[in-house]
Amino acid sequence: MPHITTLDGVRLYYEEVGAGTPIIFVHEYAGDYRTFEPQMRHFARSHRCVTFSQRGYPPSDVPEDGGQYSQDIARDDVIAVMNALKIDKAHVVGHSMGAATALHVGIHHPERCISVTAAGCGYGSSPDPSIVEEGRAQSRATADAFEKESMAVMAPRYADGATRQTHKHKDPRGYAEFVQMLSEHSAIGHALTMRFVQAKRPTLWDMEADLKRFKPPLLVLVGDEDGWCLESSVFLKRIVPTAGLSVIPRSGHTITSEEPAAFNAALADLFANAESGRWMSHKGL
């Protein structure tokens, strides 16, 4: 099984397919390297596609030290994958937790990004500090639950959230596959990721100054039933000078697999325009 090793010795499992301009896919909290299978199959026809499981997600290593998890570490792991595979620049496509990481890559390593996609981005972010703290407390409680319960118990419980109901009812087979993949994860990895990444990372509003200076072409993708992320996605559109916003109707949080055709079409438009230098910027709304 192919792995790369990070500077702190953590082994990350990856898969790659195709040839051409590289794309790096960065998965969500409830996902893993398989999250982007509909995108890997589609874009491998024209691009070099790389997907990987983040630390804490088998078959990558699952460190049991909370100090080995943070937003900065997640960002550096993306660069570690690129370096190990000798990829100088890539389209960096992130979903949810992975979208936050993709934004941090774009802020700190713009020279490595042909473009950045932030899909379903913004869980825990708000301009209201009380809402932010409520979200952090909820994240800590979720981490506690993963420590106390098995993945067999937690996977169907976590997957049945309000923002995933459209996927559940629109595509029962796809939703069942999503729950099954989630059940195969590490409870320890989920607990530590939630406690030290999700519950501690800066909000998008905390990042406003950096986002106003964001350089790579940015596509913001969100489902209109994704209550976690709608306001945050509009915020990104207004603040980031290179941002374009695509809203997928009647869709929730798991848009990579819930609406793969619409998701892929939006990505294809971004990739073509970014690669030809025709992605437009704006001065803010």
C-alpha cells in the first residue's frame, strides 16, 4: 500500500491515477481517501489525481498524541504529500474540514496552488463569538462521544445529521455506502481530530485579513441545504478577491457524492479557467 512519511514520522496513505495537471483532493471529517472517488474517476481522464487519508484515518497512521493534530499540521500534510510526489503546483480541492485546510494551503503556500476549491466550508465559523463557542463545545462533546462509543454506534449517529438528510433521502445507496465507509474509521482518530483540529482551528472570520489577500483562484461550492456552511460560503465570496461561488440546489453537506455531476462540472470550469489564466478577480461585494 503506498504511503508517504511526514516530517514528524506519520505515514499517510495515498492513491493516484491519471496524467496531466495535478489535483490534490483533501477529504472531510466524515470521509477518507475514498470520498473523492466520483472525482478521481472523472478527472483521471485529463489530470493527475491524488487522494489521501489524513492522519487519524486508516490506512494512514493514527497517532494517539493530541499534539500531533492541528490545523497547521493538516495544512503541512498536504504540502508533504505534494513534496513526496514531486508535485510543484496543483489544484487543491478540499471538502468541509478539508476545505478549511485547502484555504490554509492557499494562504500560506499560494505558489503551490493553481487553484483552490473550498466545498462545504465553514462548520463552526460565525461572526458571533457566542455561536462559535457553542460550536466548539459541541465539537468537544462529539470528541467525547467518539472516545466512549464504538464506530459501529457513532457512524450511523454522526451521519444522520440535519445537513446530510438530502443525501439520505435522494440517494439511499450512496448514503449507505457513506455510512459504511465512516464505520470503518478509527474512533481515536476521530476524537483527536475533532478535539484538536475542528474545535481549535480559527474561524473564517478570524482569517478575514488573510482571506482579503488570498491569491489563487478560489471556487466556493455549497449545497443550499447545508445550513452549516451557507453563510460562510457567502462570506468567502464577499471577502476573497479571487472567489467564485457555486450553490447546488436541494443539496446538503456531502455534495461530492450526493451531486457528483454538478460538483465535477463546477470543478472542470474552475480548472480550465485557472489553467488558462482566465479566472477573474473582483474587489469585494
